[in-house]
Amino acid sequence: MASDIVPVIMAGIIGIYGLVVSVLISDNLKQELALFTGFIQLGAGLSVGLAGLAAGYTPLPPPPPPHQPRREKSAHTHSLSLHT
């Protein structure tokens, strides 16, 4: 049960980290920005966003096997053994 909450907490922590990165990037924004700097900031935002997405992803457990009704043995079943 405790392991179910870990991805939620990790996604929240990385979400806060994303806010910090966005504030740092927005402080450096200028009207004329070098292309290299823009790509660096884009990469920083994408890495934080994708890390948050991966931290929040929890795969579903596999479904239980389908219930198969028990077959009762009929009195009319034939055995496959050969009597010689």
C-alpha cells in the first residue's frame, strides 16, 4: 500500500522542481535571445516535464486470471487406454 503513493509524491516533487526551473528561465528571457540559449531552455523544460510524466506513471497491475468453472466428470466419459 505504501508503494502506491511513491509515484504521486515523486511527481509532486518534480512538479515543484519544474516551477523552480520555469522561474529561473523566465528571469533570463529577453526580447532578443540567442538561438542556442532558447534551445537550452527548451531542453531544460522538456527534461523536467518528461521526468514528471515518468514519475507519475504507474503501470496497472496485471488483471487476475479469468475464472473457469469446474467441469464435473460425467459417467459417460471414455478412457483412451487400449485394452488388448
